[in-house]
Amino acid sequence: MSKFNATNTIKTTNKCGHVAYAMGNKLKLVTQVLTSFFNEAKYYGDNSNELIQTARAVIKTDAHFVANLARYARKELHLRSVSHALTALIAHEVESKQYIKEVVADVVERSDDITEILACYLNMYGKPIANGLKRALAAALGKFSEYQISKYNGGDKVVKFKDVLKLTHAKPANDEQGKIFREIMEDTLPVAERWETELSAKGNTKEVWEALIDGNKLGYMAMLRNLRNIINAAPANIDKVYARLANKEQVLKSKQLPFRFYAAYQEVAKLPNAGTKVLDVLETALEYSIENLPKLSGTTVIAIDTSGSMGSRISAKSDILCVDIARLLAVIASHICENAIVYAFDTGIHKVQISSRGGIIQTAKSVTFYGGGTNLALPLLEMLKNRIKADRLLMFSDNMINYGYKNTCETLAGQYRSQLNPNLWVHAVDLVGYGTQQFVGARTNIIAGWSEKVLEFIQLAEVGIETQVKKIENFA
């Protein structure tokens, strides 16, 4: 990958004080953005302010790249909060203001994206609001029906749709929209009939869930996230939920990240009355979501970071850990490899047996979380010691080496290439985005994110077509 990454050999230290390579600003921003719920704590601290600083630096030289990244984060990896923050920044900075119309058009997929973006801008910059943002948000309102707006109107939000109308001076495009705007301003917008309101009003009962299911009032995400409650209520028509969850068309349309299925599996597996059927349903749904991934020929060594820092949650509202994503993506990767050798590592390294008959989620859950220090060099040392002839090394980690090896891991990659295979590729999947890297130069590919889509860049990079940064540069 020399055409993409060969010139970056500037040494620095990571957040543990260990020697590392500095990332170029574009790659650094990609890793920070695609592994972030904005303003959320990480093991080594919330890096949201650093992310904004990096984004400002990139805007000075390539504002269009940041605009594309905001759109890519929302449309391809379905990240909301960080795409809202980037949109606010793009609207504010002189060099990027020209892109705000197209950014808002793509980032606003739900009506409450509008109120969230405006709230983010006011929180970051206060008033006055950039004119381009006001125009773009006003135009975005026209995408939504009365029901779509009323779903997210009111409540305890700081910025409501009434505030959007007041601050953007949005003008209705037709009589129907004029009616919606009047109802918003007069607080007479009908309350949307949502599953949440019915559940709140009538109680979390068997009969309420049965009515919601028969009335098709539960979206795919709502079913997935409430699966535990639904099972506990034991509605007579629960098989309709299972059928929808395992429906291939519904799975692909839902755009769920793989860890959403993992989280649901984790919750329902705790229930004594769940049974195996629902677990099989979740395995099937996940398999549908990843079936179009390109296959990887040859031998792939897959390394899963199970060190202590990987035990941090991806969000304060989530029980999913960084190591859960590492385990899940690693097992998914093993299923698309012709021949996979899998290790878990922390201060030691451990061979992981991946069964071709076991489900992806079940197998991922079985990988032990060891929780020690992070010796990122261990996979390559193991490959050298056992003279494993591999075509590629695929690492899932927070990239925070802090134990054992005293140099950068690129030194070991060089040794491996000189002794065993000069064509070894190293694909480092960054799951946390702390802003440094351990591998540089030719046949090195740094990827970031929590979606199975990151695995597409393995084959693309190896044949010289595209890397993640290049994809974002040309994102249409």
C-alpha cells in the first residue's frame, strides 16, 4: 500500500507513553470519527475535543473530505452523534460552509437529526447560527410527513421543532406543510401513535405486545432492542417477531450494525424462558447481514486484542464492550477466509478454535476476555516463532501497545517479510481511534469502524483499488 501510506514514519508516543507512529490527519480523523459516539468516555479518556481539532486541521486543507466523512459516517456506518458534530463544524468553518447543503441532505435521515444538529451547533458555537445551516435544516424539514415529525416532537429535548422553525425561519413549500408548521408553532401537532406511547399508557403486558405485533407497529430496531421484554411478556404471536427478525429483506433494510445482534443475543441468552429458537433467529439475521462480504484467499492470521483497555464500553448507554466488537468482527472475518488461524492476546497469546459449525455470535462470545496488558507484538512474534506462512495479518485492537515489546511493531513486520513472506499484508482494524498506529509503509492498511463493511477494504487494498480513506475521498 505504498501509494497510500509509505511516507508516514514520524515517531511519537501513544496514550500509554509507548513508541508509535503519528497518523496523518486524514487517517487520524477517520479512525476517530468511525469509532466514536460523540462525547462518550473511552478507556483512555473522551477524545471528542481532539476529534474536532483534527477535523478543523483537515478542513483547512481538504474541506470536501470532512464533508464526505460526515456523510459516510451517517449513511454507511450509521453513526448519528458524531455525524451531527461534524455537520455543525462544517457549517461553522469558513472553508467548509459551501458543503453544508449536501451534508445536511445526507446526514438527516430521521426528522430528529434536524433538532440534534441544531442543538449540537448551539452547544458548540451558540448564536448566531450560520445562514447555510439554517437554509439546509429548513429544507430538510420538507422531507418529512406530519407523522415522522410528530414521532420526535416534544419531550424534554432542549431544541424542539418549534425552535427549528423560529431559528431557521423555514417557509412552507405547500399548504400541507403550512398546516404542519402551524401545528408545530401552536403545539397542536397530533401525538404520534408509537409503540412507546402505547406501552407507556397501557403497560408492559402480554396483551399490549400482542396488539403492537399484530398492528405492525414495531420497527425492526424496536423489535431487536425490546426482544427481552417481548419474550418476558410471552405474547401468543411472538413467532411473528421471530419471522421478521430472520427475514432477509428486513435484515438488509434495517441497516443494523453487527453488534446490535450480539447485544440482543447477550440479553436474551440470560432468560430461562428464551429457548434456542430466538438465538438461532439472531444468528440467522447476522449471517444475512454479512453474506455479501468478499472472500479472502490464502492463509490469514487473525489477532483479537483481549487486553484490559478493550473492556471499556462503547457508550455509557450500552453494555457492549470494545472487546465484544473485536471478537465479533474477528469471527466474521474467519468465516470469509479460505484458511484462518486465530489468536487472542493481551500479555500472553492464546490460540482460538473457530468451529465451522458454530454460530458466529455464539463463537464470538466463547472467546475469553483475558484483561491484561497490551502486547501488540505477540501475534507477529508467534508467527515468526512457529514460521507460519501467512498472506495477511488481520488485527482487531485499540492499537494501544503498553507491554512487552519496546519498539514499534512495524519492525517485526519487516522481520517477517524478510524471513518468511515478503508479500505479507498487515490490516490493522482500529476499534477505538486514539490517533496513533504501529504499522506503516507498503502492504499496510489501517481501517477503522465497528461495521462488517470495514472488512471490504481488505481485498480492495490488496488489489490496489481502494482504501477506506480513498473511499471517503471519492464518496458519492
